[in-house]
Amino acid sequence: MLGIVIDDSRAMRKILRGLLADLGFEVLEAGNGQEALELLQSTGRVPDLALVDWNMPVMTGLEFVVEARKIAELRQMTLMMVTTESEHGQIVRALAAGAHEYVIKPFTRDGIIDKLALLGLVPVGVL
């Protein structure tokens, strides 16, 4: 499976990349939503999963979700927000825009794995 981690923090990308790699994902990385869209367009690859931060320069995570949902090839991609935004209204906005799940930082490894399991994205035998 292919995943993409979209976060402006290198440290957070490293943490999430390692978690996904441990689950058997091949992982791409981008520092903001625009960079992610350009990367996906240039490679022609469609990730099974995108882990998306909200607060990023150039293009926010919410803007990425909205734009990704406009692109036919990316509509099948599972989107999970992984962010510090904890306000109920923000969660509702992200889910309404097309995110499938929402995880608030700080998170635990098990918390992410549990959400991925609910989405059917954890390989059998990992849990």
C-alpha cells in the first residue's frame, strides 16, 4: 500500500513515516498541501492513505482535502487529518470536506493504528 504524509514538520513526517512503514506502507512525504498535489501529479501515483496536518504554509490541510476531492483520481484516497486543531467546528469542517477520520496531536501509535484498522487499512496480523 502507498501512503503520503503531509505535514510542515520534518519531525512529525519522520514519526508518521516510520509508523506507516512499520505497517508495510511505502511512504511519500510533502511539506504542505500544494507540494503534495504536485508530487502526486508528477508521479501519477494515488496513495491509499493520506495523513494530513491542518496548519501548513502555502496550502493548509483543509485546502488539500477540498482540492483532492475535486480530482477524480484522488477521490478514492482515504484522508485522515492528524492535527493539533481540536475545536469541534474544525473537526466537522474537515469531515464535511471529505476527510474520513480525524486524530488530534499528540497522538499515540496505537491510536493511529486503531483509526487505520477502522478504515480497513491495517494489514491482517498487525494488530
